Amino acid sequence: MTVTVFYKDEVIARGEPGAFTQALRDLGPLSRSSDLLGFDDDTGRQVDLDLTGRAAPRPRGRPSLGVEAREVTLLPRHWGWLSTQSGGASVTLRKLVEAAMRAGRSERDCLDAAYRFLTVMAGDRPGYEEAIRALYSGDRENFDALCVLLPTAVAEHARKLAWPKESL
């Protein structure tokens, strides 16, 4: 996961969360905790920033390998198909999930990420609602025009989330 960190509407860090922990701690005490916000670069969701620098304790057993058991409910025909696959149901499901993840995010996922980000960073600013309507209606020209009302770093990050292929 990569994260983009904003301090008072400006990007101050981008990358793996552990890579900039010290720099964030060096900012010193904040007058408002809402001045320092981090966002997941894939989903646009706000993330908690761990400024302690401590690694989370590792759980015992199989979870330390990254395996997590959960319930999956499928129709009998799906279970039948999975049982014919080499490696069994778990291996096949992991392969299907990995393939979907490699295929990348859908256009809707990208727009939703931009929406979540803008709701936090610009939800109380002029033009927010109109910008969201333009975002979802595919009116890129109007969206860009409304982004002029936002801080530059916020507008640029919203565009990067909404249209990641154009940001490369």
C-alpha cells in the first residue's frame, strides 16, 4: 500500500507508510489533528498514520505466513467447478483473486477513490458538489474547471485518483 500525506492542503509525503514516519514525527505538535491526513493511493480512503514507528506484533501460527481463514459461500455448481481444479478450491480462489488484482481497478473504483478523497479534503469547500457531479457524469472539462477552486495539491491528487492512467 502506498499513501499520500497532506499537511494543510499540501502533499508532504508519498510512498510506503513506514518510509516517512520519522519525517512526520519531526513536524512536532499539531494545532489540529485534521491538519495532517493520510490517504490510501488505491482507494482514496483516509488511513491512520502510525507516528510511533513501532512494528505490529506478529501473530502466531499460519497467520504469520499471511494466510487468513474466512467463510466463503458459493452455489453447489461453483463448488463442483472448484473441486475439478488442480490444487483445490483455496489455490484456485487465490489465483482468481490475484488475476483480478493484476487487471487493475475499474473506472468506477477510480472515481470512487477520488470521491472519498475529495469528501474529506474538500467536502466543505465551494464547488465540491458540482465537482462530484461532473466527476461521475464523465464531464472532465467541468471537473477540471471546478478544481480551480481547490488547493492545487488537492486538485492534482483527485485527478490522479480518478484518472490514474493519465497521471503516468
